Amino acid sequence: MTGAELTIDLLAKHGVKDVFGYPGGAIMPIYDALYGAPVKHYLTRHEQGAGFAAVGFARSTGKLGVCFATSGPGATNLITALADAMMDSVPLLAITGQVPTAAIGSDAFQEVDVLGMSLSCTKHSYMVERAEDLAEILQEAIHIAQSGRPGPVLVDIPKDIQMAQVPFHPWLAAEDYLPKLDANQVAIANQILSEAQRPVAYIGGGVQAADAQNELMQFLEKTHMPAVSTLKALGSVLPDYEYDLGMLGMHGGKAANLAVQECDVLVCIGARFDDRVTGNLSKFAAKAKVIHLDIDAAEVGKRKPAKASLVADLKTSLPQLDCFVTPDEWLTHIESMMKEHAWRYDYPGEKVFAPYLLNQLSQKMPATGVVCCDVGQHQMWVAQHMKFSHPSNHLSSGGAGTMGFGLPAAIGAQVARPNDFVITVSGDGSIMMNIQELATIRRNNLPVKILILDNQRLGMVRQWQQLFFEGRYSETNLSDNPDFVQLAAVFGILGQTITKADEVDAAVDALVNSEGPYILHACIDDKENVWPLVPPGAANDEMMTETVK
């Protein structure tokens, strides 16, 4: 078969049924091989949309996401999605076309060194130089993307190799390298736990990557240890766990941040001490001994020294921790802080209050629903005021913080989970980044819901300009936004705009109960800020807060 036919055949053999992409000259043979193939292709309206749709597919299922793009600008448009997948450890395979091998290095039409460009934002990258290597490279790429700590892999295939007759040699994947748990480190960790008076579990995205939610919940329910979560880990702790303090960090809950600052043992489970979590690193959990569980040894000690390091798959390491019981005195204090710093929704104003709207959405949408966020104030409000039963139900661009992520990610999630409720929550700034993907929703009749929280501003940047730049609002005014409901209507998507608090309940009901795609455009106060906020250089217990007006 040809290289193009082999590419599609191998994807099908590895269980890939859906791919996202955009054709062009250098990848046309692969698109020709798609014609009539068992792999279904979803045409997005921008290559970045294809990349993020593949990320949404992968994060909502744990399966490999796949995207295609042509050479030159098509490939460069994938780079942001690759960086996003790299930062958030998402299994992604990007296949790009390249100019013919004889033309490489000649500055040919649409020639770009995508291999070189991708090296810093992929787990591994290939450019196929010989037709006889294609089968092995593709099989190895699929394996690498999903093994160990997942991540994106790029395979760049010159056009002549796509058209060449190629041999197929089944590639036998080497056994996954999984680090062997150090029994001495386990013993040290258990000794530290046995002496703990104020322990806290700090949960990261590694729980989802390891599919270790069951092991995590068994550990928490036996120990009663208070738990805090990163943005990417939300949903790892089940909503009914009584000592779940929610998200910590820059916009984390006050109780979560205070508990970490007061703890004497911090059990880090698949997290990386990101700067948005720790605030001033030297002051973060300064009283605590750290026990760090992670599959990636490079993360241990990278930002915060650990007294014990359990480098292994979480499904292996978590059960090795002795299930001591957290002291009652600490739990009583935790319960008191949770009550004192609980979120309030009794907003007295006439305008739509975003936290209340999102809390209502969380209560009314199906528990199996998927929420896909863009980046900004709305993203933090979702993290604070919505509950999730699994991390695959909350897709938010964490490490890269990519505006324009939400809409195409929701498309990928809806393709992956056609029977589930899927919604993107976006701001009026972020939604415009990939608004063209409304056409993808329309073409494929996907019932994706869209909630836009519209303050006619780049809200998070405006908030920082207010607080830290003396109110100099440089280039954050978006008051010339289009009418989003009318814009969606052009693509055959129904919806409504609300401007007042007393319209929220009925509007959320209409959104949740709509059968096809639907847009709810909620106009909010342009002066509303996200609280609490840990300012730059501050410790997490030095939060700026504002009570409900």
C-alpha cells in the first residue's frame, strides 16, 4: 500500500475512529486515503481548532487524540495545541504533511521546519526520511504518546513518502518503562504520615493520567485527609467527599489556601508545584514535610524539596501509603474553615452574577456532563463554583492558559461522547479566538452548548490593570463585540441573551434542556472581579478578598 494508505490503516488498527484536521497540498495523499476509510474525519475551520478538538477528545476519554494538518502554515497553526497538550500531559498524535524530500531545505512553497519548531512542545517528534521507516515510526509515535506520562507526538511525513509504496512491518512495542517503587522511600513516607498532626493531600492532574481516581478516593476515605486540587485535577475528588476544600492557588478558595499554609505534612499526588498554585514558593506550605508521588522523576524536587519521593504509577504508589486516620482536632479546624469561608451567592444587585449562574448550571446539568473552559475570569469562576464527578468532565487549558481552547475542545469532547451533555463556558474575549468553529458544530449537527459570560472586557487583564497598574485600562475594552446570539443564528444555532439576575434560572433551564446546539449570552458587570486573589510575590495566606456587595 502507499504511505498514505498505511497511515490511515495503522490508525484504524490502533482503534482510532475519529480525527480532526484541515487539508492542504502536502497532505493531500493522506486525505485521499481517508476517502471511504473506516476513520471518520471532522473538518474544522482552522488547524488550531483541529488541534484543540483532538485535545478535547483525548481529555474527555483518556484515549489518543489525532489531528492532521498540511505543511507550512497548517503545521505552524498546530503548534499552540501541541504546547497546550505538552503542558497538560495529553496523549495527542499530530500528523503533518511536508514538501517532498527532494525539496526539503530549498525554501519550497509552504516549507517550514515543523520538526525543529515542535521540539520544545512535544514529548517526541519525527520527520520520516525513508518510506521503509514509516510503519515503525507511526506505531512508535502512537505508543509514546500514550505511555508513561502522556504527551503530544508529531510525525511529519513528506508528500513523496505518502505516495510511495511502503512495506508494513508490525512493530512490537517495548514494555512500558514504569519506574520501580523504592521500598525505602515508601517506609520514610509512612513514617512521616504516622507522625502527622495536620496533613493535607494536594491533588494534581496525574490522577486522571493514571486513571487512579478509585485509588485516590480509597486513600482519602480511609484517612479522612483534607484534600485540595489543582485546576486540572478538579473532579478527581468526588463531590460528596466531606473534606474536599476545592481548588488552591492564586484564585483558590480561602479555606484551601489556609489549610495548605497550616499543614505539617503535604502529600503531593501527581502535581508539579506550578507557580499559580504555590504563590511565593519559599512561603508555600513552609511548615510541611512533603511526600511527593509522581510517575515523572523530573518533577520531584524541581520546585519544592521532598522528604519522601514515590516515583511510580499512582495506581501502584497510592495503595502503599499506610491508611492512618487524620487527627480529629485538625478535622474540626478544617470543618470550621470550610463553614467560615464557604462561597456566597446572595448577590443583591440586579445584574447577572456569574458565580450564581455557574452554580445553578452545575446543579442542573447532568452529572456526566462535560464543561470546557477558555481562559480568564470565567475559567476561575467555573473552577470555584461548579462541581465535577471526574476530571474528564472538566476540560480547562491549565499550563498553557490558551484563549480559544474551549469551543474546539467541546467539539472534540462531543464527538468522543455523543450522548453526553457538553458545554463550553467562555468569555467574550476568548470566544472570538476560534469563533469559526461554529461552522464545525453546524456541519456535524453537534449539540454543543455555549455559555458566554460577557463583560465587554478582557476581564482578567482588566482586573490586574485595576489592581496593579493603577487603573490604566490599556486595550482591554471589547464594547464593540458583535451580537453573539445573532452571530450564532447565522450558523443555525438557537439561543438567548440575558442581562438581569431574575432571568438566570429560566435561562439555565432552557440551556440545559435544549436538544441541539444552543447559546446563552449572559451580560455581566464589567467591574466584577474574581476573588480571592493571591497577588504576585505573596504567600497563599496573603489573599486579597472582597465580600459580596
